Amino acid sequence: MDPVVELDQAVVLVGRFPALAGATLRVEAGERLLLRGPNGAGKTTLLRCCAGLVPVVDGRAAVLGVDLRSNRRAVRPHVGLLGHWTHLYDDLTVADNMRFWGRAAGASDGEIQAALGRVGVGRRLRRVQVQQLSAGQRRRVALAVLVARRPRLWLLDEPHAGLDAEGRDVVDELLVEASAAGATVLFASHELERAGSVATRSVSVVGGAASEIGIEEAGDVR
Amino acid sequence: MALTRPSLLPPRSTAAPTASVATRLLGGMSVVMIAVTVLLALAVTPADVVQGEAVRLMYAHLPTIWVAYGSFLVAAGASALYLWPRTRRRHWDRVAGATAEVGTVFTALCLVTGMLWGRITWGVYWQWDARLTTTLLLFVVYLGYLAVRRLPAEPVVRSRRSAITALIAVVNIVIVRYSVDWWNTLHQKASLTASDPEITGEMLGALLFAFVSFTVLASWLIVHRYRLIRMEELRDEEGLLRAIAERRAEAGLGVAG
Amino acid sequence: MFADAVLVARKDLTLELRSRVATNQILPLAILVLVVFAFALDANTTMLRIAGPGLYWVAVLFAGLLVVQRAFSIESADGIHDALRLSGLEPSAMFLGKLVSVGVQLLVLEAALLVGVILFFDVGISDIALIVSAAMTGTVAFAAAGVIYGVLSLGVRIRETLLPLLAVPVVAPVLLAATRAFEPAVGVTAASGWNWVALLVVVAAVYTALGLVSFGPLLEDG
């Protein structure tokens, strides 16, 4: 089976700075891979690279069979990215945002409603403007958008950040469900204990290069 | 952008000047030809029947705008080549940048000589006729282009956005010229065109010579500007390779294989 | 493609309905511009009637620039630029949607300003068809050029000054043509205004075509 993500000495620039200075990574379908590393190591850029958002200037990079160097736009409909920011329009309500982002990704109304329910956003909350929500609530809505997209590759940048205990449990369940359904999960986190229990494998990202220093089983992460 | 693609020009360090045999030749030629033009303009050709000595400004005013239009056309063509995937090379982006910048300078020269000419013949620095208005708008449009070229963004983003701006600029100039001309015919404003000097004989010869000499001058400037852009890119690439090495050292990893 | 465009237009217009920036902030500013002109020109009724069309379109220019700025400042918020690229929406559909939303907001502002000009400048309208045609075609032309430069300036920190610098020279012939088209309709000249409407149609078509083609490349970050 072809790997879902295949990077070989990939170099990605952010402005003039080489955020990824030769990353090598290989991820198989159904894996839940944890990206660890210090701040500024390039985890966020690695995730955005896999989403096809940034140009790869050197090396090889292929995600879901798409060559990112020549045609990275083609991979975007098949991935879902949950970044630091929540990409929701502040002036619109939760329902407005979901209708826009969900329909844009081709989800039906039913799927949108189901996604909101799954992440625990109650009916009453759906009519509230996003700017009035707390950070944790916004995160949940962004998560709902991701769920409604049904991507084949889930990319999450610190998914537990800003969520309460219940929210974190929801995230963990969603990740496990996703990979059980055949999707692949790539997520960056500083919360090694919780992340370690969800991940099937972990990789360390330092200095813009991902290197597989030790393949660890779930639960073995320090 | 591959980091190791060889340059199309002879390799030069970023400390070397942008001169070469070709540019020295061009530079020498332009100095000589401009000098001859000045001579022709001031001494050899006759004064105009209507305008008197003021007509001599024409030898600077008209060639500058022709050269500017020519430069902008080249810039648009180069921009199109840069945008088209099959012919996309950084070379075209540099050509577009260099020619558009020189073209803008020549447009400014045209405006200044035009204003002087207007002051002497008509007593006013400015008239809202078709030609002057179009030229002024042309100048502002390309100031916008230069602003886009200096965007604080990644080089590829900048190049692409400038290329699109250059193409829209050309379309816009056509539209502006057309609509302002139309406006004028309806209003029948007195314009400089109505009192254009009759250009015959020696005047025509001198004007054509002036045109050629300004073109040579512009070419000389464009070559130098192109090379400057190339050197800026080389410097950035060197800096990038260094930054990559430093980043990898941070991780304790060796040089990328 | 049209479904996507409707989705984007609907999102933008809903946002405007909820935040009311155009009606509560931009419209009063535009009316102020008209009032200030009247003061500065020493409020002589005959002169105002003659200068009316020109002043009107200058006020529309001012309001229009603000509408375009607003249309793109909502897209510059956290992560939305990324999310739009990932969304699966066709870029040309996004252009069309933005064009419609900016156009609709502009038309509403223009209608209100027209009422203002009729009342305050004592202008009488003798040819409604000409006014409406000129306004509609001029608006499409303006909106198309505005959206192109709006997306070009997206993600640029100096957008507030870059956008007007780029847009105004491009929009100048539109203003000229629209003013000339208005003049016969309010009895200022006897010339035909329909030629100018024809020019506006051409300009609108050209810029719409340019926008459909260039919105995608311009939306890309690199």
C-alpha cells in the first residue's frame, strides 16, 4: 500500500526562513502519528506542508499520491487542518459558519448537524455569534468543521489546547474513530502523556527536520 | 525554485559591478548619441513657425514617451511569459521588473518635459487634455506596479502578483486612452495636439535620431537594472543556503544530502 | 461553480447584515463626503446641479474603496486565508461571489447617495433607464477591479494604502464614463449618455474576465 505521506529531504520556506530544512517522513494509512519537538522546530510548517498550503522548494514530497512540488492544490480537498487559529468568521453565528465551511467542503446539512452534535455544541449555542464564544467553544466548532469534511488525512496542530477535560476526551475519541474508518491522523502536541495514549507512533521534529528517532509503541512516550 | 540551478549569466560574485563589455559599449554609444541629439535639437534644426524655440523640447519629450510605452509593452510581454507555465523562468520576471522601472522613469521625464513645454508655449504647466491626462495616469499606474514589486512577501508571490499587475496595467492604459480621447472629442477642448508643430525634413530626421539615442540609453539602463536584480537574487539564495545549514546544525544534523 | 459563488456571496452578505458596517459606518461617511463637497464649493445651487454627477461618483468611489477594504479585511482574520484555500471552493467562484456581494452593497449605497443628491443638490432625474444602466454597469466594473486588487493585497500588511493606490487609477475611467452617462440623465448636457454605458459594459466585461482568471493565482500565498 502506498504511504499516505512521503517526504524526503523536503525544504519549505516561510518568507526567507527555511522552516523545514530537509524533512524526511513516511506515514502509512490508518496511523495516528504524533509530532513532538520544541517550539519553532517546524511542526506547524510540516502540517501545513502536508495540507498543500506551502510550496516545497527542494526535496521530494507526496501526500495521498499527489506530488506537492508540482500540484499541491490537488491534495487540499482530501485533507483537514485544525491549526492554532480557528478560521471562523467572528461576526457570523456558529450555524452560519458551519453552513458556509461545511457546504464548501461538500457536506450535506445532515452531516453538518451530526458533526456539531458529535463535538458537543448544543442547539442553543448554534445561534450565537462566534465572537461571543470562549476559546474552547470556538475550538470545538472548528473541530466540527473538520469532522464534517470527512478528510482522508487529519492534520491537527495542538488539538487539545484550550479545551476542557471533556473536550479533550472528544478529540481523542474522534482521532481513534477517524483512523478506524481508514483515515490517517498527523498531530502535533506538547501534551505527551495524553497524546501518547492516542498515538500509534511518534516522531521528533527538530531544526526543521523530522527524523524518526526511535519508533515508540503507544504508551511508551516520555 | 531549485537551489542549485546554474545561472544563465556568466557567474559573478555579488561584489562585482554590473558592467561588462556590452554595457560599456551601450553606455558609450548612448553618451555620444545623446550629445549629438542635444546638438541637433539646439543648434542644427530650425525653430518652429508657430512655437519658436520652444519646439526644441519636443526632441526630449516625444522620444521619452515612446520609449516608456515600448518598455511597458516589453514588461507586459515578459510578465505574460512568466505567468504562462510552459515559459515560466525567473529571467522573464527580471525583465519585467527592469523594463517597467526604466519605463516609469522615462514617463516621469516625459511629464516634466511636457510641463515645461506647456509652460513656455501656453503659459500653464498643465492642461487636462487626452495626452497629458493619460500620461499622468500611466505614471501613477506604474508607481502602483513598483509598489507591488516591493511587497514584503516571498519572492515567488511578489513576482506573480507584479506580473498580473503589469498585464492589468496595459489593459487599463488602453481603456483610459480610449475613454479620455472620447471625452475630448465630445468637448472639443483646445489641446496641445491641436497646435502640434509640423514635423518635416530635418526635424523629422533629428526626431528619429533622438528616438534611437533614447532607446539606446534606456537599453543600457535596463541591462544594468536587470543585472542588479539578478545579483539581489543571488545574494538571497546564498543567504538561504546558509540559513538552511544553520537550521540543521541546530538539530545536530549534518548538511542535507 | 455558481453554487459556490452563491455560497460565498451569501456568506458575505449575511456577515454584512450581522455587522452592519456598510449601512452604519460607510453610508454616513459617504453622505458626509457629499456634504463637505457642498461646503467646500461654496454651496451654490446651480454649480451643485452641474457638478452633481461628478461629485456623486467621487463619493461612490470613496464608499466603494471602503466596501472592498472591508470585504477583504474579514478574510484576513486568523486562519481564514488558509481555510479558504483548503475549502474546496473554486477560486473563480469565489471571485464571482465576492463581486456579487461587493456589487450589492455598492448598489445599496449608491441608491441612498442618489436620494441624497436629489434632495441636497436639487437635482432632477429625467432618464431613469440611463441612470440605472450606468449605475449597474459602473458598479460591476468598479467591483471587479476592486476585488482583483483586494485579493492581491490580501495578507499584505500595507493593504490599507496599497489597495487604493492600485485601484484608483484603474477605476478612474469608470468614474469618468459613469459621470458622463449621468449628465444627460439629470439635464446637464444634451449629449447621449448611452455611448458611455457601452464603454462601461466593455470595461465591466474585461475586468470580470480578468478577475475570474487571476483570482486563483492571486489567492495563493506562494
